[in-house]
Amino acid sequence: MKQRQINSLLSLLSVVMIAVVTFTGCTEDKPTPESGQNTQVSFTVEVTDSQGTVTLFSFTTTEATVGAALLAEGFIEGEVGAFGLMVSHVNGVRADYTEDGAWWKVKINGEDAMVGVDSIPVTEGDTYAFIYTPA
């Protein structure tokens, strides 16, 4: 009986290991700009405004972060606070939490960003979304 359990456990472990190796080999290294380099990286910004209208924008930059790239383009505005850049305007549309309770939710390839826009590294081909979010 114990031998059968051990064999089942070893089979399961083998399947998990094969899956991990397979999926790890499938990841694609995308270039990201590093400070001091002139590597140009292209990315997309998807903006959902207060009316729910979605607009796509394309950018190419040598900046290392999404925040730096979009600030340099004049596409976003905001103030740096204790937790980094608080974006108040995207493409001229205001969502200022202190003024009207609205804010810009940021997503990376459809997933909620876990860091501020000034800490998100620019990655070739990625899509960064700014979604107007009322209080």
C-alpha cells in the first residue's frame, strides 16, 4: 500500500515538474529600457474616460518607467507625494481625488498595478490602462 502511495506521489511530482519547466521555457524576454541606455521601447496606453469611452494611444520611449515616459509626453499630470506620483490628469481629463473623489486606476496588461505609475517599468509591447474611477 505504501509503495503505491509513493509511486502516485512521484508521478504527480513528475507532472508538476514537467509543467513548471514547460511554462518557464515559454516566457518571452521583452526589452525594457535601463538607465543610461537609448533603447527605444514601444507600448500602448488604453484610457477609459468618465463616460466609459475607451481610447488607445501608442508611445515609443527611452524612459525606464511608464510614469516618466507619459510625463515627458505631457500625457499625464500629477503631484509626487509620500507614495509616489498621484496622477490627476490623463490626456487632459481630470480625476482628482482631493477635488472630486475620482481617481485613475492603473492596469498592466489587464491586471491591477501593484505599484504607482512612476514605479512601473516600461516593457516592449505591454498595454497600460488608465481607468477613470469615481468615488
